[in-house]
Amino acid sequence: MPDAGARRLVGDRDGSRGYPPFCATLRRRAVPLKSQNKLWWLVPALFAAACSDNVNNTPVDTDVPVVKDTGGATDLGSDSGTPADDTGGAVDSGTPTEDTGTPTEDTGKPVDSGTPADDTGAAVDGGTPADDTGAAVDSGTPADDTGGAVDSGTPADDTGPRPDVPTCTSGQSFCGTGCVDTNTDNTNCGTCGVACAAGQSCQVGLCRRSCSAGQSLCGDVCSTLDSDPANCGSCGTACPAGQMCSAGRCALTCAAPRTVCTSAAGVMNCVDTLTDAANCGACGNACSTGQSCVAGACRLVCPAGQTECSNACVDTQTSNANCGACGTACATGQSCAAGVCRRNCGAGETLCGDACVNTQTSGTHCGACGRTCPSGQSCAAGACVCPMGQTLCGAACIDTQTSVANCGACGRTCTAGQTCTAGACVTGAPANDLPTGAVVISLATPASTIMGTTTSATNQSGCGGADVYYRFTLARREVVYVDTFGTAYDTELAFAPASGTGTITGTCTDDSCGGTQSQLARVLDAGTYYVVVSGYSTNSGPFTLHFQHLPIGSGAVTQITSLSAGTQTFMGTTSGTGVLTQSCTSAAGPETSYWFMTCPTFAATQFNAATCGAATWDTVLEQRSAARSANICNDDGCGAQSTITGTLASGAGLHSLYVDGYGAGSAGPYTLSLTFGTCPTGQNFCGTACVSLQTSATNCGACGTVCAAPVGGTTACVAGACVRSCPAGQLNCGGTCRAVATDASNCGACGTVCAAPVGGTTACVAGACVPSCPAGLTNCGGTCRNLATDSANCGACGAACVAPTTCASGACRASNETCATPAAYSVGGTVMGNTATAQNNHTSTCGAGGPGRDVTYSVVFDGSPRTYTFTSNTTGFDGVLHVHNAAACTTSDEVACNDDDGSTSRSTVQLVNPPAGTYLIVQDAYATNGGGAFTLTSSSVALNNDTCASPSAITRNGRYIGTTAGRAANYSGACNSNTAPDVVYAITATRSGTITVDTSGSAYDTVLYVGNTCGGSTLGCNDDTAGLGLQSRVAFAATAGTTYYVVVDGYSTNSGAYVLNVSGL
């Protein structure tokens, strides 16, 4: 026990309370003294000697926490500064510590290592806070520390291991009720009580998003490191532009078995279509949420504790549609608990066995399942009580107002010759000797026990000897039962009418059930009646009267007379209006009633009643026993029909059975099967037979639970659970056996549907989806594509052509490669194109025949007199430009051609007054397979070359087209006098030499003449030239810098479209 001084230290933070003033000063000055570097080294020892609580310097176990170290003090001695309760010599972190553990008595005198705390030796203390009271040498183990753990310096009040908290293994912590690893526990992530949200898991003590198998969390995104170009091989490792991620490495191509798939964002990835959930079996075939890609097929992967049933993950322990096993559905009014279908109970009801009961009122489950009230007692507010007006005496409910053995109070017995009247023993005839003094029987409960006597009574009824009367009044038709079992003498019983005179015919009963006591039951209509208890002959004395009653329905009433083991069959018909309400449903339909009695020797017997398959309407069955407060009731135990199973209690009593209808219109003929007797061990009554709930396929685990075989398979009940089987190689998929190796709707697993590519087909081969496309087509992202013509998948899936090119023969080409598909062009417009991907489709009369790559444009002329100039500027190749007036685009329909106009990168053609129509412009190249980028421009000017005053200028060799139709006839050549329309061209020679002009290709009979003056023909005139037919040719000597006039005219009055060919310029 700590002494007074020690107790004063508790909570004394500066350690000064109770010490001389200088002690407190020295304590507070410990640090400054050392820092001044003076001869204060003896202070600690003096302080220990003078300021110690232990004046005798003897070791004392004070059981007092070490004084808190307030931090900051520097140790003068060999103490390293470790605070009290520190087991080593580590540097003091300055954090104060209170150790409330068991103190240690240090009885030795080793040299003080400097460790503070309850040190009983006289060693020099270096300034470490302490209650150092003695001369003992401290070994370094902090006093009052019961363990050997190193104190980190954190304030503690550690009293040692708690006996109520289990010790967890290394790496685990105790949270709530058990040891968990807070690095991985989803409900205690990082620390106890921190639960991860849905879709997250605990990883290294942090809640992070959960990724599917084969994926890794990169930031907040689940990534497949094998194929993700942004996280290739590891998070954050991005592949360069143009490369893909294959097998975790950046590459230009995919390594087998991976293939290229283009995402919706246009990113090409290397993926394994056998395992990639976004491209399962084929590019773009994404698995649904919750599915994984297995062998190229999407399959449902259920979490632990769940089972796949019809392509859904369910808990067979709680699923009403799959209770205990897939396809085992609980019936209406049942729910699944622990894998077994159990009846649903309403508010205020409890499931006891297979029945829902109100434990507040049930006589067989009073307050709790299985707690049965003794005979004569009823259940009220969950407790067994006697009927009103009766008292529990021993184990029986007694009317102490009339009981000779308990008159006025339990155990108060009247003497011989006395009766009990109003709770008092009296001499003379009983008060109920006559009908006028009859004791009223309460009908508040179905069963009651009445104690009475016939001693000194007279006989009034004519049944037996001395008799007494009891009166009761029925509000409706009921079956009323009485017996005197337990009475010591030979009795008789009878019912008397309301007048009290005589007895009701046939009711005077003497001996019953093989004894001298009496038992009587009759169906009585509403009204007042008497029970007459008498002794046989001269017998009289105290008796016990058991009175019971049960209601009767609206229809027929039948007494069951045989309770022998076996099955009885009753046929009947319900009709009319119902008057009873059964305990398991309102049962508004009409009823038929059955009743029977049991004798005192009756042993508890199991019974089963059923209308299963024996009625076409919705039946309800209920069995009642007057001495049992709980009724046994069933509505739909076998479809719309009913079955009940229960136990009749041993002993004498009244029992009833009702066939009722669920609704007001539920009525008609029926067959009732009633079986008495227990089933063999291991069997239960179900319907009309004893069955094993462990093996019966129609009553598996519970009556009425039918094991449905999957289509094409079989079923069996094993250990009370339905076991469905399919032939080898097949699985039960939603109630049908499927060959998952070949079934395209259940490929590899139930519910895995093989999706056919658009325009193609699919098949399940060896449990994997194998999509296919028609010949010539390829499956690209779930759609069959023609790689030869599909511009989005040209030559390969995902290889898209860049506009304006289109796909032809598996290569991206311009759409206007041929004159059959030219691009429209308007004069004055600018077109920037490229022939690099085009083919060589056309030839020309210039530029080496135009062997390069070419594209075409169409232009429409309206026939107005204009001169059109088309110029092409090429980049990186020698271009050729030619124009045609027919869609064939051959040299025969060529109307203009030019290779080089001042440079190899420029070509120009000119059309003068061309006839109306569509013309085709071909951008070609001089070199074989030459081609590249080009720019096509054009212009036009109004034409007025009717006279030499406004001739059309010719500046280069080539073909010039036009028409003379509609023009004026201004000139006539020396070689042919005519009046035909004509046009004039002016040629300025760029060099001296021979220039040749002809009209070969013109459409009419031409005349051609040339002069160095307007309209003159001094240099040549020609009508028809050999080899040219009706066309003309003139060759003349030209001098550089001189202008010459060429007139295109017609013979006689001929006019039309002409071609003027110029060479030698």
C-alpha cells in the first residue's frame, strides 16, 4: 500500500507537492543548472537523498505511477534521458509517461544506469524525472513496469494485457469481436471501424477501387497492363505514338495470341480475345457487368457465398426462387431461410415447427414454441391461466365456489355429507339440486373443469340417482361434450332441455370408455340447455365434470367413430354461406364439420388430413381440440388444396375437423383423407402418405416441395435437398440441360450467349464462341466487313482511309480515279488533290502518254463563246493535264493535252469556245507510277474571235477546240470561196521555224488559211488534205517575234465543232 507521501504524488505534475521548497526549486531548475556548465553535478545525488519519500533509503514498493516527465530536461549523469518506465537507455523523447503497471522492488545495489523511477539506490541520477528514493542501483528496468517492452515515450497508463481482449497474431489487430488484418480487411481498413465503400477493397490499409481479375489499379482506373498503351507493363508506362502494348511491352505489332482491336476512341490496342472482357471472342464484344472473359466467352463469375442460377448470382440460403439449390422455389406464403423454405408468419405470429402461432394465446406454444398449457388452462398474454371464475389448485383449474375438495380455497375439503355452495361447505341438498338452482357454465373457453357433488341431492331428471344441474346457453350450433372421468363412483350424464324437465332423448349415458364414469357429446342448436350429473342407482358424492364445446359449420356434420390407425376417406360437398373463420385465413366459404371424442386411455396420436388432388376448388382445412388452444390450419398445402398434420393429445376430450373454402365462392364436392397413427421413424405425413423428406422428390425437405427435373435431365432428393442432374457434358441452365460445349446461348457457361457479328454467324465450339463471316468478309469489331471495299477497314480491320480516298481492292484510293467516277468541278474553282494512291487508268497524246497515276474531274460547258484555261501545279512530280469530251477518256476523245507549261511542275490546257456538254479533265503524270499532290485552277473569258481585231491568242503547242456554229462569216480564203462562219487565232512565233496547224478531229468540212495580215492567206490555204479527209492542214515558215493570223473556216456554208492542232511553236 502506498504511503502518504507516495499518494500525494498522484496527479502532481511538477512533483513538488509535499516536499521542502528547495526540492521543488531543484526539480524546476534541473535543466538550467546543467546548461550553465557549473559544478552542479552533485545536485542529483543531494536531491535524491534530501527529497526522497523514503527517509530510511530502503526499497519500498509504492504501487504508485511514476511521476510524469514534462519533457525538455537534459540529463547530467549517465542517464540517456529516457523517461520513467523506459526499459532501455534510449534518448528521452521528452514525452511524459505514466506507467500504472505493477511496480518492481529493486533490492540490489548495482551502479545506476540512469534509468529513472522508484530507484531505491543512491546512484547519481542525471536529471531524469524520478521518485528515486534509495541507494539501490537501478539496472535500467523502469520501476513499476511489469513487462520488458521498450517504452516509446508516449503517454500511457498501460495496465498490462487486458484479460477480456484476446491476443492477436503478428500483423493483426483486435477490432470489435475478433482479430483482423487492417491492411486487407474491408470493414476495418487501416484502422478499426473504417469500412470500404461498395466497389472498393482494402489494399495496404487503404480503400481502393476493386479491379477484375487480370487488371491492376492505376490511379483510379482499372487497367490491363498486358495491353493498355497508357499503362504498358506497369502503371504510367505509356507507349509512343503509333505503338501498341503487347504482352506488357510497347511494340509495332501484336505478339500471338493477341490481335489488334480499335477502341471507341480510335486507339489501337493489342488484346487477347480469349481473356479480354472488352473484346471477348472478337473485337468490340464487351462482357456485361459482373462477367469475365474465359476462353473467348463471357461468363458470369459469382462472389463467394453465391451460386449462378439462370445467369444470375443468387444466395441459395435466402433466395425464394432458388432455395437450397437452383430452381427450388418456395411456395406462396413461404420464404427461404438457411436454404430451406419456411412458412411466412404474419405480424404477432411465430413459426413453431411448420405452423405460425400467436405465442400470446396458443395453448401449445404459450409464451414460446413447445410450451403447452395443462388441460383446462388457456394462454393469455403468453402465460397459462385458468378460465375466469376458476383457480389453479395444484395442476388443475377448480371452481372453488362449488368444489367439495377445494371449497372457497384450494385444499379446503368439505366433510362427508356436505356440499360446497358459494364457496362454503353446507349440510343438506346441493344448491343446484333443482334446475332452478343450476350452476351456470361459462363458455368463454372451449374447455373447463367443474368440481361438484351429488351428496344429499334428489333425483329430478329421471336419469340415474341423485342429480344436480348445470346450465349453459349456446349462441350458435355447437358440439357439446361432458365427462366425469376422475370421479370415484359410478356416474351418469344427460342433457336436459331449456325447461329443465326430463332429459333430451338419447342423452342419458351411464358407463363410457370401459369404465363406470360417463362421457356424452351432442350437436346442439343455439339455445339454453342443462347438464345433468347423477350417480348410478344410489351412488353419490363429489365428482369432476369436464365440459367442452366446439363450433359447428354451416353444412353437414359427421361424427368420426373410429380412431384406429389407418386412413379413412370421407366424401362430401360444401354449399351455402360460411359461418366460421379459420385461424390461417378468413375462409369465407361454407363449411362441413367432423367431430370425434377420445377416451382417457387414448395415447397421443399423430394425424394427417388432406384434400390434395381431391377437389377442384380452393380448400381450407382446420383441426381443433377443445383442450388445446392452438388450432392446426392450412390453406394451400398442395396447390389450391390443403393438408394438415398434427398430434392429438392423450386423454379424453372433444375434437373437430373442418373442410372450408378460401373464398365465398369456394365450394363444391371434395374427398377428405384422414389418417391416424404415426409414420415410421424418419418419415412424415405429406398429403395422404408417410414419406421421407430426405428422399421424396415430391416432398423434399418439406411437404409439397417438388424437385423439378431440368428439361432433358433428372432430379432426386438427397438429404432433403433437390439435386438436379444433366447428362455428361451438359449443365442445368435455368431448368434446361444445355450442352455448353456447343450451345451458342450457353457457351462454356449458362447464360453466355455467343453474339454473331453483324452480317455473319456464330457457333459454340468446345465451349468457346467462334464468330464467322461469309467468304470475302472479315469480322471487325462485331461486324462483317469487306476489307477490299470498306473505307473504314481497308485491307485490315481498323485501317481507315483518309478522305477523300476510298477503299478499292483493299487499298485506300481516290474515288475519282476513273472517268466513270469523276469528281465534279466548276470553272473558277481551286482543287487540291493527291494522286499518290491512285492507279494509272488513262493515256494521253502528250507527256509520254501519261503513264503516271491519275484522277479525273468533270466540268460542264454551256456552249457560250468563252475561252477556258485549266492549269495544274504539281508538287514533287512532272504532271500532265489532258481533257476529253467522252467518258471513255481515250486518246481518240482527247480534246486538249499539255505536259509542261514553262516547267515540269506546271501544265496548262485551253479550250476556245467549246461546244456545250460535259468534259473530263485528267490530272496525270509523265513518269510511270508518278504522282503526288497537285492544285488545279481554272479561268474563263468571254470569246470574241470573230475578227482579227479580237483573235484568240495561241501561245503554246496543243489542241484547241471550239465551234463556228452561230459565228459570223467574215473571211474567205484564196483556196475556197465560201460564206461559212469562221473564227480567228493569233500566233506569235517564239522561235523561227516551221509551224504546222491542222483541223484533224473536227466534225465538219473545214477550210484553213494563214496570213501575216488579218484574213489573208498569203502563207497558206487548204481545204482538204490527203490523209485527213475533209479536214485541212497548213505549214508555214515563221520568224521569231512575228504574229500570224490563222482562220478556221468552213467549206461552202459548213460550220460546227472544230479541233485546231498547233505544233512547231
